[in-house]
Amino acid sequence: MNNSLINPEQVHKVANLARLEMTDGEEEQFAGQLSSILEYFQQLSELDTENVPPTTRAIDVSNVTRPDNLKPYPDREAILKEAPDPDGDYFRVPKILSEE
């Protein structure tokens, strides 16, 4: 791995900073893997992307959802019985905002 972009010493230094324990074999393995990733990015940087719009996906995807149909629940008392702390016709919930 003489022409690798990342060498085991660099992996060791980063692993040390990240408080990761690695064996020499793991450092050697990660150096090769990280070098392969960087080499792939170098190949990608050679592509002409001047007229390619930025996207988040390679293909157009949209969610298929059903429309919301609002309707009252038929047994209101059953729902209120399940609440941990009902207050008449309301659900009591923990306060999450301060009064300031």
C-alpha cells in the first residue's frame, strides 16, 4: 500500500484522538478501506456535473398517502377512561412551557 491515500499511522493517530483501541491489523485494514473510499471520491470529482441540479435522491420518489378523513370517535367515554389523568372532558398533560 505504498500509494495509499491513508496510511496506518494516520489511522492510529485518528483512533487515538477518538479514544478507539485498534490492533495493528485493524489499522492496516481501515487504512486500505478509507483509501478506497477516498479514491472513489477522487473518481467522482472527475465527472462533469456543471449542468446537473442538486438532488437528494437519484430517482424521483413521492410518498403515497391517503387523505385524512376527520370524524368523531364513537365512544368518547372509552377514550377518556384510558387517559392517565383525565380532567372532565379533557386530557391533563404535563406542563412543558415555563410562565416566563
